[in-house]
Amino acid sequence: MKKLNNSNFSLIEDIIKDIDFNYDKNNEEKIELLSKYWKESIGEKICNLSKVYEFTTNNVLKIICSDSYTANELYYVKEKLINIMNEKIKNMGIKIKDIKFDYKKWKERAYD
């Protein structure tokens, strides 16, 4: 029986770490661009009360809000926001299917 070469395993681990790093970097760039377009879409006043938190693999944009009132107000215009954001991000090659609003994570991130 042939003995396995351990050097291949360390090479594979390095490749996996590199892929994970690139994924995080690409995801951060997406979030930065989405944050920019979010600010353009809703305006400066509401942008101070809400921030882009995450863009999931199933094309859901997660927004954290400073309070439940802001989350509810944004929820009422969610379809309009999805359409506006999709128009702005056409060149990124992604499409937003839904937007979720969460006000509990705002305190965890200490944006106050």
C-alpha cells in the first residue's frame, strides 16, 4: 500500500484559505457598493438610521435599522426600494430578490 504524501494536504489548506480570503474580499466590495447605492436610493437622512449589513447567497439584502419604527417605514416601501436598487446595480451582475430589515443587530454593532 502506498503511503500518502502530507505535503499535498498543506497545499490544499493554503488554497482553501486563499479562496476564503478572496470570497470575503469580494463580499466586502459588494457590501461597500451596495451601501453606496443604498445611500443614493433612500437619501442622507434615512441612511443615517439604516445600513447595509449583508448580501446573502440567495440574493437577499439585509439592512439593519436604528429602531423598529425605521424598519417598519422601510418595509412599507420595500418593493419600490428593490426596484430602485436593481436599476442601480445592473452593472454589478447581481439582482436583489428581497430586502430584510432588522433593528436588533444595530445595538450589537454599536452604531449609536
